[in-house]
Amino acid sequence: MTEILIADDEPLLRAELREQLHKLWHDARVAGEASDGYEALRMAGELSPDVAFLDIRMPGMSGIDVARAFGSRTHVVFVTAYSEHAVSAFDEGAVDYLLKPIDPGRLARTIARLRERMTQAPPALDRIMQRLEEKRPAPSWIQASIGSTVQFIDLSDVLYFVAEDKYTRVVTDKLQAHIRTPLKELGESLEGAGFWQVHRSYVVAVKRIAAAVRDADGAMWISLKERPERLPVSQRFQGRFKGM
């Protein structure tokens, strides 16, 4: 029986992938599901899966980091919404990749390839990881709205982003504005530009973080340089601050 680990921070996608695997791969079972990179790494150590479906962009540790930790013990299939990552992984010899949303026909072909390769040791992933980390240059500015005015904001001036209803609020030292991009999507696109998602409602400029402190109840908060705000850090992102 082939043991499978699924790691993705989207519950609906995990459920969809689990259901499709159950239909298409009868001699395999999903042994574990993880919602972030740290949980995926912990479960991989406990379960030693034969195959791991890893979202490239997850909180805590990315799928790239988790795959690197696997070494050559586990066959990896990357799951991503970003086709440039997928093509890079496939061209460099990763077992396969899946683009979101999951297409059953594409998954069936992935399973067929996995079956062929299960008789061999998983490939070493060092070169693949290096290529996957060669991301496109991060944007240097964004457009945001203040009333009926479109404002061009340099990312180096941004303190943090906060989710507000259907919008995301941009906060700088001098102004506040709104954009329509969902915070989760924004946080993923800015991960390589010096921003960290620290809470489901907050993405913050790392260079403006002064300290991370736990209160008497065990909750973690970050303070910002030369600002009065305290921003919450949810448990899933607290691993970012182990060295602070």
C-alpha cells in the first residue's frame, strides 16, 4: 500500500485532492494531511510517506523547504497556482506537478508516472529546489485607492497590509489606502520582497519589525519601529520569530 501525505493550507483543496486520489489510486491511501510546512515536516517524520503532494507556498515552511528536508526518501509532487514554478520543477526532473484547481485528468497522468517511478529511489531534489527558488523579481510598487484617487505606493514605504472585508488596507507612515487583492494572495507574491504574513489578517514589512513578545496569556504580538501599533501573530506563523 502506497502511503501519501498531502500538505496544503487550503482545506477545500486538501479534501478535493484526497477524494480524487481515493477514486483514482486504489492501492494507495492518504496517511496524513498537513495545513502548513511545519506540520508537514513533523508528519513526514512520523509517517515516512512514499509520496508527498506539497503546496509550494505554505505558511511556516514552504513546500520547497519541506521537500529539501525529505532528501531522497519521498517522491514529491508539487502543487501550485503558479505555472512558472511548475514548469521549472517538471523540466528539472521532479516527479510531477499539479496546477490549482486540480484537474482529474492531469492527476490521473501524475499517478501513472508515480506508479512507474515507485520502483526507483526518489530523485535528489537539490537542483530542483534551487530552480524553484529562482522566482520572478518581486514588484517594487503597487497601485492603491484613496477615495477616487489611484495612488502609486513604493513597497519600501509600506509598513503592513491588513485584511478588511473585501479589500486589503495598505499602511505607510504617511497614508492609508485600499487594494482589491486578497491578503493571502498578496502575502504570497511579496514573500520574496521582505514581507511576512504573521496572521490571517496581517502582512508586515520585516524591516519595520522591532520585537516579538508573548503576553501573560501566551499570545504573541509584534511591535513596529517608531510606531504605536501592536500586530498579532497567530500560532501557525510564530515559528518565524524563533531567532528574534
